[in-house]
Amino acid sequence: MNRSIIGFLLFLAAAFTSHIARAAVSFSELFNAPQVSSQLAVSQASPNFNLAYVNVPGGQQWQATKPAGVGDGYIEFATRFQVAGDFSVSLVLDGSALGWGEAGFAFGQYHATSYGDLYVNGMGVESSEYALGGSGFSGFDTSTASSTLVVTRQSNSLRYYFNGFNFFLVPDLGQPGTGTDDLLTPATITLFLRQTKGQTDSHLAVFKQLKITAAQFIPEPTSVALAGLAALCAPWYVRGSRLRRVDRCDSLKA
């Protein structure tokens, strides 16, 4: 075969392989069917936090609830896979009856080592990230009746969005001295409704859509050890000028 033809075929093969390597994978859940996707695992830390498939205006939807007078805790949907490389996570929810609860999602090694989260509460929207090098917070007061929460990881930076507004940027992940290397590793996505410590009002969050796009999905193994660590490291909350999360596993990060 002519060498030029062989060279051209090799070029096409390399280009095709490169395209496949760069092709993103995606996952979507509308929470409007009687069963949620098998790619989401439901965990409940308190018997008083519930998930229900109920009638809402326009159809039926999954919602997370906690009745008034009940103590602290949380309820979660966690992906059965981890996102690797660049990713984008978008969560649409209705927080009009959220009260002093917190509803949103976390990414990373939630309840364990390094992770970030983005959520709405009774005052507005909050974001945070926890890493070996420390922690950071951002947020502002706003209505949360209709909330679209988005986090993107591109190259070595994180961006947080609320209803299309990019309000927080975390640059230079993994740079020497920042202690943020773990925020570049494969990450589990965890949706939650959680109780702010000491609050006794009722909470309700209606989950409407979850969309995840990433360079790669990695199946997440089941681990009794990880489950035990999650219980050990369950967070608690304090209220200062804003609601703030205090992580029991800070000692593991030292």
C-alpha cells in the first residue's frame, strides 16, 4: 500500500482515538418516576428524614422532608460512580419550604477527607470547600424558591454558580502549598437535605433535575469501612453570622 495512504489512515485512526478519549459521559435524573435511577444510592442517617414520591403542581416528584421538632441529621442521594477529570454538576430544586434546612449537593470524599458543597438554606445560597490546606466559604442572601446549583471543575479550578451567576471561583487546585490536591481526584456526587444543628422547624426540598457531565465515570465500590467512616464523620452545624458547617473529621486532615 502506498506510504502516503498508510500515513493518512494512521492519522485518521489517531484522530478518532483522540476524539473518543475526549468524549464526555453524562448522567441525568428528573426525579419524576416512582423509582430513582439505579445509579443513585439512597442513604438515610435519621429515621425522621424521609423521601417521598408525591403530587406536585404539574405532576409527581421526589421530595425530601423533615417534620418540625425533630433533631439533627440528613438524608442523601449518592452516585454509585465517581466523576473523573473535568466535570459539571447541575441540580435544580425547589427550596420554597426549606426553612432552616440545607439542600444541595457535595462533591469529593463527603463525610471523610476533602470535598466541596453547594446548597441553599433559609437565608440564601452557600458554597464551601474543605481540603488539607484549609477551608473556604462564599455565599449571599437570596430567594431559593427556584434554585439551579452548578459546580464545574475545569483543569485546576472550581466554579460555583447559582441561577447562572458565577459567584465563587477557586483557582490553582493542586498548586504547591494549597493543600488542594485531593479536590482534583475522582469525586462522588451526593445530594442532601440536612438539618442545621439546633433548629426544630420543618424542612422540605423538592428535587427536580440532576445533570452530571464528566470526562469519565468510575464505578464506586461498596465498602463497610467507608460506611463506618461516614457515620463517624457525620457533620454538625453552628450558626454565627451565617450558618456554618463544622466537620468532625478535621483531625483526620491534619
